[in-house]
Amino acid sequence: MIGVLGGYGAVGGTAARLLAGHPGLRVGGRDGAAARRFVDAELGGHGEAWQVDALDAAELARFCAGCRVVVNCAGPSYLLRDRVARAAFAAGADYVDAAGDAAAFDRPPGTSTGTGAGTQGRTAVLSAGMLPGLTGLVPRHLASAEHGRGSGLRLDVYTGGLDRLTPAAAGDFLLAGKEERGAALAAWRDGARVARALTPVHDVQLPYFPGPVTAYPYLSAEAERVAGELGLAEARWYNVITGDGVLAAASTAGQAADLTRAAELELAGRTPYYVLLFQLSGPHGTRTLALRTLDSYALTAAVAAHAAMAVLRGEVAAGLHHADAVLDPARVLADLEPVAKIEITEAVAPIDLVAPVFEEGAL
């Protein structure tokens, strides 16, 4: 049995559809009637529909009981933290989180999931989504496939677009700059984070993005970890924003509902899109991977579903892991083909949004 919590939502609904071929599927959420309608309409009635509130310990325990793997697509992740994981472990199940990170746990990734009753030997895969998740997997794919590690490599990443923003995603968006989960304007250089090394760039045209955008530097915890593990000489991550409505709402209102409404207004009458653009430059030249989709939540769902099946097949060792560290990037990218267009090329010139530094007196 695979249990999908938040299984009829923006991420969980797609994950459940992708897992529908598995003989045992349990779809749960706060609205039991909505779960039943989803199972009947989207899964042809092949699955269990459960009413479960992730903040209710008893309901969560009942939902996890009998599951081999629990996939958490509920949110916001900062509110749930490790609550669902611990319920899964107590029920003897492994755990996949479409969001989440090791900061929510009391032990580092790659270690045992604990020694308490029912947790020993269990597997947990965190950050199994688009961002974080794909944004850690793709750099590893580019580095291993073409350039190796280290050797003066520079990575530039641009992620963003024009898409709806669910309340749970809005909550996590607002928390991104807090609780030391990342650093705005920071870059990675020579093995360490460099504070305020970059500045936002407005009205810039980037390859694969359909129009002028704002590129806002943000070095996430995942970005910093991956840059260090790959031995990159330099790494620069940018959040790409189409229009200023969402950014203005985030900086002034500070409420998830306001952020969701701002995203709806930006999207009104326009075609949604989302782009993840990666460039790895080194002695062998520059290799670009562009991943484009009409639905960013579908990307997160596809990674989570892939991780669930990898855990179910025993391809991930026991312990607490980030998805990018244990999943096969090439196999994940192959599974994304139904929901995204992927292009790898050496024909795109290196992008450099950093203004050149001139010595005093130079013209």
C-alpha cells in the first residue's frame, strides 16, 4: 500500500494519478468527500479514500497503518515538519516528502532514521520535488555526465515563471528567507557562501524565458549543499519572477492569501509556464539544460512518485536522505517526459548577470 497524504491537491493529485498503476493506493486529505470524488473520478474507483488531518495525531496514525510507503504531499512543510514522517515510522512504513528538508529532523541526512520503536531501519527521502529536488538532481547530472567534479566549474541556475500559487506553496515561499533556510543575494565561491555577492537584475532577457524577467539571487540550503558536494568553484542561483506583483505582495503583505491572490492576478489571461535553466561551465565549455513545463506542481509530483517507487523497489538504503543524493538523475529526467520538455545543448552561450568590476581610473 502506498499512502498519498494531500492526495487530491495540486501536487498529491498528480502524484496519485502517476501511482495509479500500483495495486494498493490510499488517498487522504482533510476533506474525505473530496478524496472520494477524486478516487472515483480520477482513479476510476481504484483506491482507498481517507479523511485525515495531518495535524491530528490519531487520524494520521490510522492513515499510515498498513502502508508500505507514505508520500507526503500536504503542506505547508514548515508547519508539518517531521510530524508525518514520525507517524509513518511508527506504523512501520517508509517515507517520501515532496518538500521538507533535514532541518526538520534531529539528525543529518544519510544517517539512521532513529532507534525508537518502529523506526529502526526505515527509509526517508526528503526534498523529493521540483525545488528542492530537481534543482539538486540536475547539477549532479550535468557534472557527472560531462564535466566531472570540481576543476574550476561554475554553475548558474535560473528557476521561475508564471504559475498559480497554492496556499501551502505561498506559506513556504514566505518562509524561504527566514529560519536560516537560505540567503538572499548570496553566491557560492571557493568552498563557501559569500554574502551579498550578487544583486537583483530587472528587465533581463534569459534563454527559454518568453519575455523580460526579474532575476533575484537566492542561495538556498539545497544549493549550498550541492555546490559543496560537487566541489564547484562558483555557483549562482536566481529565482526568476515574471511581473512584480508576487514580489511586492511578499515584501509588503506577508500573508499567504495575499500572495496567492497576487499570483492569480499575474496569471489572469496569460498562459502559465515554468522554466528551470541550468548552465555548467568549465574547461570543456558550457553545457545547458533547460526544463520547461506548463505546470510546476506536476514536476514536483513526478519526482515524488519516482521516489516512492524507488523506495518501494528497495533502491534506496535505510536512513534519512535528500532526494538528489540518492535518486538516479537520468532516470528521474526520463520519468519527467510526460509533463515537461527537456533540452540539453552546448549551443547556448554562457549567461552572466554579474556586472563587470572596473579598476578605479579605467575607462
